[in-house]
Amino acid sequence: MRKPRVLLLSEGFGTGHTQAAHALANGIKKVSPHVHSRVIELGKFLNPTVAPLIFSAYRKTLSVQPKLVSMLYRTQYNKSLNGFTKLALHRIFYTQTAQVVSQLKPDAVICTHPFPNAVISRLKRQGLNIPLYTVITDYDVHGTWINPEVNQYLVSTPQVKALLEIRGVDPSRIQVTGIPVHPDFWEAGDKVRLRQEMGLQDMPTALLMGGGWGLSFDEEHMKLLTSWADRVQLVFCLGSNEKMISKMKEMACFQHPNIRILGYTREVSKLMDVSDVLITKPGGMTCTEALAKGLPMLFIPPLPGQEEENCEYFVQAGYGQVIHSADVITTRFRELCDRTKAPNEAESQLKVVRKPWNRPSYDPKSCAQAVHELLCPAAADFPSTPKERFKAGIPATTLSGTRIPF
């Protein structure tokens, strides 16, 4: 009997959705080594020329006209994608999705973005006989995530579960698992040893991240941060923002031995281990990784939409604070330095935030374990041949004559 297969579908609007898919795939491999998984950014895979242009336009719109993005997010907040939109998505962008699924023959499809979630839901209405699991990758739920064809929702918090129930989703179809993170984040590393390995000083350390698109921060705040470099080590993780990296490396204020400027890196888990505070925009994935590590956060004012909701959750839960003014940075950094000098004194608020067990629980293994439990009956109950799996109206031909390796 062949090993179970899981197909994880995402989209490239930002990096968090795909990052969550890869994190879950790696988590499944750790929890269930016998399960094969494959992650695909569906739009980019099917339209490698057009998709990057669309993602670039989205990114530019988000940067240049955030109020427009906010308005669109709010006006559609309680609405799922209508039938016409789903049809348009399928005809224009996802015409060969059925062939992809037919060729890979997964035992379950997991979606970490609303668009492939809607496309697979449409195929299920046409006769696709396969379980669909949806991982909501934020601390809120927009209406576009919701489809009656979804067999199980895996969500971040009880609050998100409640929002789904209000919108008519049966509670039995919702599991609170937390957002999945890579197994590297499941345990904390040795701070002192890792600082030595990475060539960092053994001193209070702040990690500054801006997600896969890089850090976007006020210049005045940047200068304030660098003024602390003698007392607080600063590690800037700027992702793919090459323009910002070049600019910072040319500025005199960043030429300090206690300042490290990094681009894209696979060492985020270790960077969080060596750090005492994270300064970031409130993206769902980055914040969840910090949550898994027990790392307190300071938030750059969020972009409209999901980031605002993420920020509200983490602030209310006591995991972080918004940088409304330069005084927030000054206060937190002073606390950090004072705590290092006098570790036996009463705990500061910042140190209390470091203890997630005092607040809503989060088990980073939970999502992968939930998928494992869902897959066990799925692998036995669902046939594996394309003729049985697909019904009338859904072709079972190969994609452009090309075999897709699982």
C-alpha cells in the first residue's frame, strides 16, 4: 500500500501563506515520516509569467495606497468569494488545477490561501472526491476563506473559531491548532552558544524583521535604534529588500560593530534564539514564530487588513506592544539593559511577556499532529486511482504532457 500524500496549495501574496505551507509540510514530515507532501504556489506554478506581475502589482498597491487596500478588505470582510469570482479565477488563472490534482493523486489537499481554497472547493462541487483542509494563516478570518466544501478548518485561536461559527461553520469542522511553524521553532536553542557560533556579542540583543519583503521603518526611529548600539546589539533581517540593505550599509550610523545587517536568511530560528526582543511588523507567521520561541515583540504600526487584526491579538494577549512613539523603544531598551545588569530584581513587563505559559497556550506541534490524525482515516477511506477519485466534468489528463513529481 502506497504512502499517504498531501498536496499543500498556497499563493504568493506576501510570503506568509507559502511559509506556513512549507512549515506544515516539514512538521508533517517530522510527526509522520511516512507521509509525502508537496507545496505548490498554484498561480505561479500554472502561470509562471503572469503571476509574478500580479504579485508585484499587489505589493506596490499595498505600499502606495494602503487606504485603498484597507477599504477593500473591510468592505469584503464578511463576504465569501461569489460564484462569478470563483468561476473567473478558475477560467483565467487556475484552468489546469484539476489536472495537477489528478496527476499528483493526493489523499488530501491543504490550502493556506483563500484563492486555491476557493478553486478546490469549486472542483469539489463538480465532483472532486477528496478531503480539503484549510489552514487560516492569520489571527482573524476574512470571509473569502469560507467555503462549505471545506472538510476541516485549522485555525490560530479560539477567537477565530468563534468567528467561523458566527458565520455558520459547524464547530465540528473547526480545530484550534495554532498557525504551523517550522520544526526549527519547536524548541529554543542555547542563547550563549549560538551567539558565539554566529559571531555576536553576549549582550542585550534586538532582532529587527520586516517579513519577506523587508523592513519598512521610520528614519527617525532608525537613528534612535542605532544610538543604542553601544548597549543593545542590533540585528537587522531585511529579507529581499536589497534597496534598503544597500542604503543602510552606506549610512554612517549603521557602521558599528554591534550592528549586523542581513538579507534573506534561513537562520531566523537561531536569530530569535539569540535575541531578547523582536521588532517587526505584525505578520501572522513572524509573530507565531516569535510566540513559539517565547520572544517578546515590539510592533511597527501595521499595514491595513490582516496585520491590524494580528497586532490587536498579540497586544491584547500581552505578547507585545505597538511602537506609537520613540518613547516606546527607549523605555523597552532601558528595561532590557537594566534587566541584564540586575537580573535578580523584580521582573519588568518585558520579561513577563517572555513567558507565554502565563497567557493563551500555543503548541507549535499541534497543527502537524492534527493533520496526521486527519490523514490516517483519509488515507484508508479514499481511493488512490484517478478514475475513482475524479467524477464527471473533471478531466484526469496530465498537465501539458508533463509529469509532476510528488
